[in-house]
Amino acid sequence: NAGVTQTPKFRILKIGQSMTLQCAQDMNHNYMYWYRQDPGMGLKLIYYSVGAGITDKGEVPNGYNVSRSTTEDFPLRLELAAPSQTSVYFCASTLLDTGELFFGEGSRLTVL
Amino acid sequence: LAKTTQPISMDSYEGQEVNITCSHNNIATNDYITWYQQFPSQGPRFIIQGYKTKVTNEVASLFIPADRKSSTLSLPRVSLSDTAVYYCLVAGNLFFGTGTRLTVIP
């Protein structure tokens, strides 16, 4: 099993550009999450989903959008990139909301 | 949602036992407590989960008192490779705290 796969691993954007971070899991997990982690800081929840077709905001949703059309995929869209969005983005999934979270390897985004 | 509080950092010498305590005063009756380890440039990795009393696996032990308002992660005989950030998370609560940065000294 591949687990949670994130692409791309690295990306540099110019201010105002848009992009989508991809996240896919092959464990048939219902719950999926997007976190961002700034240097030396903890993880902050951006968006989460409890199943296909259902998404909800986390702590820091501004400047981002998500969709969950299938159980496997949970892409994160950045519109009008800003330097404040420079961070490492982690996608995670779990079968039950009380269970172990499985994380991807992260996507490092730099906005210049 | 149960907010968690942990020490920001800890130092330990190799070979010592390390105990990291997490406070979660508002934990709900059905909540489990989960601990994660994160190395630089990697996603957090599950270490252990428990509900009450003591849980032990090949990596760590987790002690939870009867009132469940705190929990202690115990790492036996740490090595340099245990240098990482450790997060306590009340399962079902989606928000990570700042974690505890453990530095193991030779």
C-alpha cells in the first residue's frame, strides 16, 4: 500500500499565481485533513473532510479551497498565492475520527 | 474540544528514560489520547494510543491516571535518533498543539 501520497513535493510560486496540491490515499479512509506547518511551529488545520462530498473549515482556511469528489482524493487549491502561504503542507487520513492519523510526506511551497 | 498543553522543550542524555506529560483538562468521556513523533521535514508518525491506565508497545509506554486529565509518554533509554518533536492529541480533536521538542544529548 502506498498510504497517503502528496504531489508535488516542492513548488515555487510567484505572488498571485494559483495551484493545486494533490493528496490521495489508498486505505479507503473516510476522514482526510490538510495541515500547514510553518518553520519551527506546530501543525495548523486548514480544511478537513469526513467523507466524499463533505468538507469543512479548520483553523486557517482563508486563501484555500478543497473538494472531495471521491473517497481517495482530497486536493487543496491555493488561489492568488501570497508570501504568507509559504509553508509545508501535510495531508492526513484516518478510518475513524478517533484512530491513528496517517500522514503524507508533505509538500513544501514557497511563494516569492 | 480538549485543548492540550505540553512543555515546549526537553533535553535528555542518551540511555536515560524520558517522560513527557500532556495536560488535557477538558477531555471527553469517549476520547482517546494519541501521541505522535515528528522528525524534521517529515509528517508526524503515530507512536501510541490509550484510553486509561497503561499501554505499552515496542516503542513507548503511555500512562493515563484515573481522572484522564493528563497523560505521560515514556520513552525508555532514549538514543540520538529519538530527537524529534512529540505531539499529544486527543483523538477526535483535530488541532495539534505546539508539541515538545526533545533533544537527546550524547
